[in-house]
Amino acid sequence: MNIETLYKIYSQHYRVDTDSRKIRKNTLYFALKGENFNGNVFAEEAISKGALFSIVDEKEYATKDSIILVDNVLETLQLLAIYHRKKLNVPILSLTGSNGKTTTKELINAILETQYRTTATTGNLNNHIGVPLTLLSMTPQTEIGIVEMGANHHKEIEFLCSIANPDFGYITNFGKAHLEGFGSVEGVIEAKSELYTYLKRNDKTVFVNTSDKIQVEKTSGMNVIPLSNSVEFVEANPFVKIQFKNERIQTHLIGNYNFSNIAAAITIGEHFNISLENIKNALENYKPTNNRSQILKTKNNNTIILDAYNANPTSMKAALDNFSSLKSDAKIAILGDMFELGKESKEEHQFICDYCKKLGLKNVFLVGQLFNQTTTDFTKFKSFELVQDYLQNTDFQNHHLLIKGSRGMALERALGFIN
């Protein structure tokens, strides 16, 4: 079956699913494969649950007319998304960066959806599968699309741009993330800038944080919209407060590192003529979820800053800067290993330990094998289970606690052991 014919089926309901456990009625089920699963196996089950068709790439599973055999399911999904993008007559904004891209995407969406029907990346489904799924979730009712792009190797952003064909772009920052795949910070800059290259080649528009010299340099000669200079930082103790056009806006975001994310969302909102009232309401009503910069209170009056979704040296340093600035005499930082740093791993973990000392933080708990190899007198725990035992047997009261580590550490588990 060619893409045009498949598109006619898809466009009846604009539904695509890849998880056989969550099949919606009248959807197309794409039987993706991975190292530990084979979606082809569930093709018939998806039909029985209400899928119109299942798309498979192993002949033995094409057992009925409603199961379509293709050469490669993933490539077919991507080609369908590209075809759909060409049919969509809507502006699409793509964003990437080392830190803050999901939060920035959520803020942009919160502002734009006050006046438009938007479709944005769900969670952080921002890779070679997530981007096609985001595009295919857009319907004729969508007025603006927001596509987050992630990468840990060169040419990934370039490939994702070829699928999404963005009209606008924004890069949050260039930091020490995925150094194992990119090789160096210079490699990060080169890879993330693939978004700039695509936008420039196609005469599209880029939003630029002009306080970032790298962004300014890389976007020279492009159609640039600078972040609004009408957005002023007021404070972050712990929540970020800003001023915009004589309006004070109190957010539920912590850390002055979120200021540029807020400024970007406001600038993009302004470009699309969102009213000041709607910008203010959107920012004040947005609350972070999914272990990203959440403030939690415990029964013993402890305040937990939960930022355990992910970590790299750049985001870890920013979180520690913010934590050290909080007005509290009783602070504990629980820091988990940072992954995907390649040959820089040992040096970067040592840097974080030394930086904690420089900030004057006294109570720092280091969790994981990588932090365990550092030279420091901070308390170390080789595994989560060991820090769990400690937390279970320690009664904290009136403390501020920062919990941050890479996704693989799953440090949010500590919440169950802090009273």
C-alpha cells in the first residue's frame, strides 16, 4: 500500500497508536519493534480492540485484510507524518536545546492555547518516533503546532526537521548534555544548530536569546526575532517572579534558570498576538509536573525541590546555584549520577562535588557509582537502596531538600522516605 492510500485511511479519523495496550477506536496501529519487543505480535489484538488497521513488517503477522504489510513500519510512520505535514496549513514551531526544552514547550503551549487550537509534543516524545507521532496528532482543527526535538547524536535534529518542516525555531541553550554521543560541548553546539541550518536554508524565522553569544553568532544573517526586553526578572525565592509591561507575574517555576524559558514563551506569545491578560493568566496557572522543578511539602514541614527528571552538568550547576540562594539555614542536596557523559564523566562529577563546596553547601548526599568515584568528604551512597535506608531512619524537620539526578537514577523514589 502506498502512502497516499494509507493517508486516505488515516485522514478518516486522524488517529495513530503504537502501544497495543492503549488502542483507541478507529486508530491505525503501527507495530513498531525494539530491542525487547515486537509490535507485530500484537497486530490482531489491536484490531480486536478497535483499530481500523494494523501496519506490520513481518509477513507471518499479516493474517487478514485489516493487517497491512509494509517493508518497514517505522519508516512508513515517518513517511506518513511527512505527507501529513505537507497537507497541514499551519505554522509549526520546533524547539530543541540541552536544558529546559520540555518546560519551555509547555509554557509556549500554555500561552498559545489561550487563543488558538494548539497541538504540542506530549511529554518528551521528541525523537524519531515521537516527532512523527506529534505531527500525526495534529488535525484539521489544529491552528498552531509545537514540536519538541531531542537528540544525542549528530544529524538527528537535521532528520527531525526534514519530517516537521518547521516555520519557526528556538534553541533554549547549549550545555553539557549527551557528551557521550556528541563528543564535546562544541559537538553539542554543532548538532543543536542543525535546527538553525534548516531554518536558514528554508528562509524561516528563529527566536533568539540575545544574551547568549553563541545563539547570536549562529543566527547571523537569519530572520531573527530577539527575546523581548520587556520581560524583567524580579526574584526566584523559590518561585520565579517577573515583570512584563508593568504587570507582575508570579509563576510556579523555581530557579532563575527558568527566566529565559519564560521570556521565550512570552516573546513567542507576543509574536502570535496573545493578549497581555492571557499571557499573565497562562504563566500564573501553569504548574510543572513529571518530576520537573516541583515544590513539595511534607508533614514534617520539609520543602522538597524535586528536579529528578534528568540531569547533566549544566542543569545540575543551575539547580545548585538556585538551591544555594534560597533563604534557609537547613539544606540538604541529594544528587544522583549524571549519565551519557562519556570520557568527561569523571571530571564532570568531580566538578559538581567541588562546586557544592564552593557554594558552601554542607549537607550533600551523592548517590550512584559515578559520584562514588569522586574525591570528596560528602556522604556517598553507591546505590539508591543505601540512601533509602538512610532516609527511612532519619527524621528531617524544617529542611529544604533538593533532589536531582539523571532519569536512570529515578531519585523521585526518595519521596516515599522523607517525612
